[in-house]
Amino acid sequence: MEGTHARGEPVLETERLLLTRPTLADLDDSHAMLSDAGVMAFIGGQPIRREDAWNKLLRNIGHWTAFGYGIFTVREKDGGRFLGEVGIAHFARGFGAAFDPFPEAAWILAAQGHGRGYATEAVQAAHAWMAEVHGTERTVCLIHPDNQPSRRVAEKLGYRRFGEVRYRDAPGILFERGELGAEVIP
């Protein structure tokens, strides 16, 4: 499942997908995804500007330097079409000791990737890589209560609901995978 890019970076390969570290070349694809109102409905509710997509991309690139893991760019293996961004990161959301110290799973797919099982396939690969390389036993995630597709992905991955929050003026459900207090190696 895992290979390495010419620069020694992880490349995860699934049956249909390639997951790579983000690069500056991903900006146009990422911005197109993040400026789609349908994609953003449960993630802030509004399409984002190119500048904000740029800042998010730089955050994702920098996260790999800081932690040795982060958000992957997801593309179809056959043809290289951009599908989205998935991975495990730290977003310092301020939700407390049961959430913030733990790696957070995240996924967002462009409209062309919806409804095909790509999110589950990609996030499973990211989790497997994270467990193998970093020994992570517990991860968390935040999902808007009305985002049924993401809730189904979380359930397929073994996440369980453990709390509710308000985040950026919207409701959110906290999910966990693994046990609270399990050893996590960042």
C-alpha cells in the first residue's frame, strides 16, 4: 500500500487512489473544491476565496514538517484526477483534553468524488499508514450533525460519538476511534 515519492515522501496507493503530500501545484484543484458551495455546506458553510485556499494549502504543507504527518492530496490512480484532501492532523480547535491532544482525522472531497466510496478508501489508507508509521492508537474527528455522508464514513471507520460542541457558530459532533487514554505517539 505504501511507496515513496522520489523525494522520500510517503505515497499511499489503494486500489483506485494515490495519496501524496500536498504541494503548491495543488492550489488550483484545492481552490476549485473549496469554492464549491455544495462541498462547503457543512464546512464553514461558504465557498472560500483563493487567498484562503492558499493559506490552507500552506498550513497543510507545513503540518508535515512540524509533525511528520498530515493531510494528503487524493487523486485517482488512473488518470490523476484530483478528488480531495484527507488525512490526520492537529488543528488546535480548543475542545479540551479529550480531543485536542489527539490526531484528528479529516476528509473533504470534490463533488466529482462524492458517492463513490473514495473518502472511506482514502481515510482507511491514511489511518493504516498513521498506525504503522506513528503508532497512533486514538484519533478524533469533528462532523456537522447534518453531514450524513461524513457521519457514514466515520461509522465505517469505527468512530463513535462522544460529545457535542459549537464550532465557528455551527453545531458539531465529536467522534473518537480508539480509547481515551490510549497511548498516542505524535
